[in-house]
Amino acid sequence: MASGSSIRALARRSRSLWGALERNNGSMRLQKGSVLGSPQASDAGEQPGAFLFHQVRLLVGGTKPELKDDIEDVPNMPRLSSSGTMGRRFYKKAHMKPAEDGSGYIVLLDDRELKTPARKPLKVPNAALALAIAAEWEWQQSGIRPYTMPMMKLAATSIDQIPRDRERVIYTLLKYFHTDSLCLRAEDTDPVAEKQAAVWDPLVDWVEGEIGERPMVTSSIFGTSQPPHVLEAMEKALMASSDWQLAAIDWLAGTARSLIVALAIARGRLGIDEAMDVIRLEENHQVEEWGYVEGGHDIDEADMRVKIAACSVFLRLL
């Protein structure tokens, strides 16, 4: 079980990184394949619109005491030792360079090419994402902590798992589309029903425009099954996603309990704060009714924000 301070620290860093991306239009800056702002970076002058490495540092940990001193792991990330580490830092610097075949970028730890857990080369589509992954490795402390490297996790999933299990991933997403939280509503007499309509209906309208079919919405206690033509339209949208996008959509759908929300984040319809409002609408309503539980609601919210922010930033860097 993760500590609340660790999750909240990661959530604050996620929000800071997203804000930096918004201010700089998603751009990242490179300097001879090194990470600017790191101890190994050169002293070359900055360029306009630069996305500096220290912004990535806000997400991946830096030297903030609340993360450095916390030895517990964060849910859904690998836990390879009792301290949440997978060994001591064994390299002096992390950097990136174009792949020799010209088909992407690779990350290096000193002079060794970074590989995925399946021992495949970690080759990513562009320099921005390679730089972000290099940043995650660069700012590891004495121990390497996987839970502070969401870009690395998503990239490895895109390379190792999605090409092999693509059909199964899409099948599973469509299976749970029947219970999409945006399509299961409270009865009209419930006070939260009006809020659901105000916040969720525009997204149902949006996804209808995106896939060409309107998902079925119900307030029945028995739930609903999406019609075949809606499933086919959603399947076509998922099939059109790259392996990189599908890895993030899969993680988002599980976190949000909604494929519609996942697709909206992936296609830029929702930002992090908007997505949080959509996902937590019912819980926020309960908080208004019954009060806020410290050590409960705040940790759940922070944990969710880490996951949403990590996927959102990953998608923006593709």
C-alpha cells in the first residue's frame, strides 16, 4: 500500500508538468542528446519555447524530501524489492540520440542502450518522448524506483505488450464499454442525475461525433448493453489508434472506468482537471453531501491524478 505523502507528491509533480506542457505547446528541448537542466547538460543558451528538463524533474521526483525519503511503492507499478526499488543507480548519466536506422530515438544510460522488460530496444517515435524518459532515469536517486517513471512504463507497454496482445486489449475495452460509467446514470429523481446530464451528456455528444454512433445511456438498475453498431464504431476508432496511443487509452479507461473519457483525453477533448471533474463527479457529490475524509478522498484523488496526468503527458509527447 502506498503512503499518502508519496502519492500526493507525485500528483503535484504531474500537475506541474502538464502546466508546463500547456505553456510551451507541448514542445521539448534537446541539447546534443542530453537532458537540459540535468547535471550533465551543457551551458548552452536556451531557445524560445523551450520545455526545460527541470519541469520533467517535477514529475519524476528530483530531490524533494517527501518523495526521496518515502520508500513505499505506488499502486500498479512494479515492486521489485521491499523498498520499492529495482536496485541501485548504476549509471552516471541518461541521454538520448537518434536510432541508427533513422526510425526513432533511443535512450542511453551512459553508453548502454535502454531496453524494455522483455529485453527489446526501447525505441520511441520522437525526440520529445525519448527526452522525457531520459529525464525519468536521470533524476533517479541512489535507488531506481519504477513508480517514478510512468513514461518508461507506458513506452515499455507499447513495445512489449500491445503489439502482441492488441486484439485482446481492444476486445477487453469493448467488453467493459457496456458498463462505461458515463452511460450508467442515476434515476431522474436522484439529485446527482442533473449533474450527470450537465457534465456527461456533452461527452456523449462528442463521442457520437467522433465515432459516428451514439452510445446508449440508461438509468436502469440492470444496466445496458451497447448495440452492435455502436461497438463496431468504437472498435474502428480503437483499431485506428497506434500501439502507443492504445497503451495509454487502456490505462486511462481502467482508471476512469470509462472508455469515452479515455478516448476524450487521448484526442484532446479533455485536459487533466476537466477529466478529474468528469471522473469524480459522483464522489464529489457525495463529498458535498457528507463531507471530505482526510486520508481517504484526498489520497484517492491524488492517486487518480497521477495516472491521468502520466497518460495525458505521454499522449501529448507522441
